[in-house]
Amino acid sequence: MPLDQRKKQILQAIVDDYVSTAEPVASNALIQRHDFRVSSATVRNEMSDLEQMGYLEQPHTSSGRVPSDKGYREYVDSLMKVDTLTDAEGEEIRRRLSESFDELAGLLKKASSTLSEQTGYVSLAITPRLRKSYLKQLKMMMIEPGKVLVVVVLSAGIVKDRLVRIPDYLTPEQLSRISSAIEVGLYGKPLEEISLVTVASAAKDSQLPDSLLNQVLYEAYTAIKQADNLEVYMDGTNRMLSLPEFSNVSKARTLFDALAMDGIVSGYVNELSMENEKASYMIRIGQEISIGGLSDCSFITTTYNVGDKIAGNIGVIGPKRMEYSKVISQISFIRQVINHQLEEIKALNGG
Amino acid sequence: MPLDQRKKQILQAIVDDYVSTAEPVASNALIQRHDFRVSSATVRNEMSDLEQMGYLEQPHTSSGRVPSDKGYREYVDSLMKVDTLTDAEGEEIRRRLSESFDELAGLLKKASSTLSEQTGYVSLAITPRLRKSYLKQLKMMMIEPGKVLVVVVLSAGIVKDRLVRIPDYLTPEQLSRISSAIEVGLYGKPLEEISLVTVASAAKDSQLPDSLLNQVLYEAYTAIKQADNLEVYMDGTNRMLSLPEFSNVSKARTLFDALAMDGIVSGYVNELSMENEKASYMIRIGQEISIGGLSDCSFITTTYNVGDKIAGNIGVIGPKRMEYSKVISQISFIRQVINHQLEEIKALNGG
DNA sequence: TTTAGCACTCGATGATTGCGAGTGCTAAAC
DNA sequence: GTTTAGCACTCGCAATCATCGAGTGCTAAA
């Protein structure tokens, strides 16, 4: 049995009300706040149907109804009204993100904090997946004998570096021969195709004895590989402590522990975005989220882009009772601004 | 009126008991757990005195007593028994900290997480104050026209870098003339004495026209200055959610907000360590801590050293009802291990 | 100075009650 | 057939009350 028009209206109204009040929604309250042209008794019948169909839940007999995961799903898929930012809100976001303008990490941090402040929920910004980007430069700069700063420059203008230790009899000249051999050999090769073996074979061209090479190769390799590490900027976790959902500390602790598990959330969001490459945003609700401790939450995530290959994610984690349409409009807007800024950074970098 | 022997004993016992139970301590419970050779009535009289003198508080008539800030202060200053780590505990700590061995940031992160796990409270590790250390090297590496990686090497082997943008008509040669002029001019000068003016006058020696110089100076200056930024690694905040002290979320939120205020806690700890240079550890209890939101907590901090000039801090934040002596022994031990590791890093660096 | 004894305090617990918000059902109205 | 007024019923919640007992403070005797 599909939902008829009136059921949809009622479900929508219930979700809207529950989102703003956090209290189970009663038939009477509904007809007062929205002007359905029917009585509370009719609404009650409809609500009872909706419960049977799995869209609503009743915390206990004689209480109002609360949306189930399925109810929220229906709501976000086809019921909610899309929200649009006011000009002022948009301007504010643009202003804040234009401050930190020439550095990826700074931009993402700012994006994350803005997103959290605007929505009032937990925000997330994840650095791009760089597997598809390629090595443009590899420099090894000797700080002092035995200590080298390896600088990796990737396409899309991303620069990462790493301080490593090598045998201290290597001279700067030998080092620079090695690094330029690797650079030449790997130029244009996507990170995902770079392995210890490819690095080694590239380094062969330096014409240095293996005994010298081997000591450096591994460090060069890990420096390159680490450029692909995802970094996560999470913001606003404390806000969750003010939500009635988490008014009991043990629930809060479960949530916080889950959020603090480094890599779990970002890995999940990452997967999500790979599975939904063409979607403009992704929503996961409650039990749909396969991370222990987050089943009382919803995710809204989206993907930002540098060119057509490089992509990272931003997202919001909030209670299931989230202001979905507002968050969607905010996150979409921020995504646009990030894309724009990144294009600009790229243009500045010549490429 | 000074505390006589028995009062001290009783106060000590009360703190010990309260630390482990988190419940107000009653006279009867006291004489059962500890064998004072007196009756509960006597203890009651003593407790009443101790309350009068400000060492104890009574949540309400007819409940047991709880230590006041003054009570804890007396306890840590002269009553508690010092705890020593078991060999196994020490070994475990040493093992964990020896894993990440050649990089300051990694060592401090590991130290922080170890400290939190061992104590069960919130831990803190702060990078060293580098004002007294001096510039050893300044390199500017052109990534591509207009984009430069500024690498700052300080005495004590600390390396920091920063990606900056400069006018794109500057050539690598000009850049390297500027950076080596600055390097030569500032070599050996402590960071605290470096200003935009000193940088500019050092750069003069590059013999390049001011019009070129000015564009780069500021970036060089900020790169150098930023090397002095304190970074903070905090761990285990979630553990606080399991303490009865913070079983109500609004208290927890206040605490978490305070902890998240970037720089507040680290600044406080920093100040503390400057004021108590020769102390082997510092304790601040409740109201003694002048940070809003942390007045239900205690701090135990200590200072680690690289040589005799460079020093940073590690610390523990817990409830006032903290296991002081245990934490002190743990933090002291970890401090020693850090010092040792840092000496080793320095030796490796030939510094 | 210590302590046994006892009255007193007060939070915590649990039972009881009433209230009221909310439902589901029925039967009448549309 | 659908809607709705009416009403009985459910159940959480808050208030009230009594009880219990852990704990104190005080007094008077040891």
C-alpha cells in the first residue's frame, strides 16, 4: 500500500514537528499547528495506519508518535520542502571561507567550523583522496647529515612533507640524484600505482649503488604514500551534549567514543561517497549507518572536487531528528564555495 | 591551630576514601576501613573540627564529609603517600614511548595517549616553548613559480615548515639569496629576539632591491614566528563522561567547552610552568585553577626538557577527586622517558 | 579525653494518588 | 464509505506521604 496524499502530508508534518520539539507528536497538536481540514480523530486513524506501515513509532501507548528510520527516509526522499539560504547566510559563509584562501588544510578547517556553527551539529571535513593524482615533484632536502625533509608535490597543487632519517654518510648530491631520478621516473604516475617496486626501479636511474639506494627508497616511498592519508577535521562535537537525545551521559559517551575512533567515521563517509559518485549529497539515517554508537544519528555528506579526478568529503552528523533540508542547503552551499576556492587555488598554481 | 597528628591521619584517610568511592565519608565507614584506635564518636569530633578549619565540607547535615579544596591541598602537600610504579607499568610505558622515536610530534602524541590510558584521566602534551632556541637554517624551496615552502630548522633539531605564496616573478636564485642572507644574519639569534625588523636588516645583505625583498620578508618572518606556536595534544576527554562528577550533561558540556577552547588550557599550563621553574611537578586544585569551567577539576603538570633551555609540558586533568600520588608517579615517569628520548633525538641530530 | 547512647536531621526510596495528555474504539453524522 | 464526536482507557509524570536508615551532634558517664 503506497502512501496517499494525506498520509504523506501527515507524515511530513509529524517529522517537522518532532524535529523542532523533540517530543512525541500528538494528533491534537498536529491539527492545531497545521491546518488539515480534518479532525484529530481522523488524524489519529491515519497515524495508526502509518504506524502499522512502519513509518511511525509510539514510545508507549497513550503517547504521541515519533518517526521511525523508515519515516525519516520517506521524509528526506520525497516529503521535505527544500530550504534555501538567505542571502545574508550565504554571504556570511562566503566571507568566512574566503579568509583562508590559499591552503587546503586551512580551508577545510574553516569549512568544518563554519558548517558546524551554521547547522549546530557536528561537522566533518576530509582531505581529498589522492590516489588518482600524480607525483609532480619530489625533493629531498638535507637538513643535516642523516636527516632529510622529503617534500612531495602532487598534481592539483597539494604539497606534503615528512621528516625522515637516513644514513648520515649520504651526501646532498647523492640525495638529489636519487630524488630527481625518482621524480623523473614517477612523474605523471597516479599515487595508487606507486609501490615500493616502482620507486626502486625509478631510482635505478640515479646510477648509485644499491647499498646507498636501499636506505632511502623506503623513506621516499612512505613519504609519497603518506600524502594519500586522509585527514579529518571534526568540529562541534560538544554541541551534541545539549541535545535531549544525549542528555544521559552514557549515551553521550557511546557517541563520543564512536566519533573519536580515528578513521572509522571518515572511512565510512569515504565509502559512502565512492558508492554514490554522482549523487549531489548522501543521507544516512539511524540504523542505516553501520557504525556502532551512531545509530541514533544521521549523516549528511557531500563531495567537493578539484578538477574531475580529485575529491574529498564534507559532512554533518546530527541527531536523526535533524533539520534535514536546512542542513542540505547549507552543506551544498559550502561545497560550492569550497569547489570555487579550490579552483582558484589550482589556477594560482598554474595547473 | 595547626593540624595535630590524628587530624592529619583522619584527613588523609578521608581523602583516600573519597577518592576511591566518590561518596561522602562517614565516621563509621572510616574506623572500619582504617584502624584508628578510637571510636566513631571521637572521629566525629575530629571531623567536625576539620570542617570548622575548612578542610572538609558537608553536603548536608547528616551526611558524611567531603574534602574541600583546602583539604586536598593539605593532602597533596603533606599527607599523601607517594606511589611508585611497578616494574611492569614502567616497562609498559617505556615500551610504548620507544616506538615513535625520532620525531617530536609523534613522541608527544604517544606520550599523551599513554598518560591518559595509564591514569584514566585527560592528558595533555604541549610542544616546547622555543623562544629561547635559535634559528639554525632557513631554506626556501620553490615548488613552482609563486609558491614556496619555507623550512625553518631550529637548534634542538626542531624542523617546521610552511607553504607560502610570493610574487611569481621571483626566481629560485633570488629566493635562495634572500634565504641565505636571512639565515646568515639571524643564525644563533633566539626566536624571541627575531622581529620583522631584524629579518629585514638581515635580508639587506642579499643585495636585492627592496621591491623584491619586501614581498618575501613577511612570509619568512611569519614562517619563523610560527615555529614558536604551541601545539597541544589532548587525549582521553571522553573518560570524564564516566565520572560521577560529570554525570549530568550540562556539567559535562561546561567542562568539554573549556577543554576545547584552544589555547586556554595550554596557555594556563604554560604560565604555571614558568612560575614554577624549579618544581618537579605542579598541582592546581579546583578553584585554584583560574579557568572557567574547570573548577571541579585538578591539574597535575610537569615540564620536560631538551637541554637546559628548551622546555615543554605534559599534564593530567582529572576530577579533584583524583588519584594524586598515582598520577604523580606516572607523569613523573613519563616525563623522564620523554627527556631521555629527546636527548637521544638530539644526539642523533648531532645537536 | 574518650566514648556509649540517643535524639535528631535529612536524603533516598517506594507506595499511593491524581492529573492530564493522548490514544483507540464505537456509533452517529455526513 | 468517510469523517468525527464522544468516551473509556492507558500510562507517564508529578506531587504527596510515610518510612527507613545512614549519619551527625550532643550529653553525660567512664
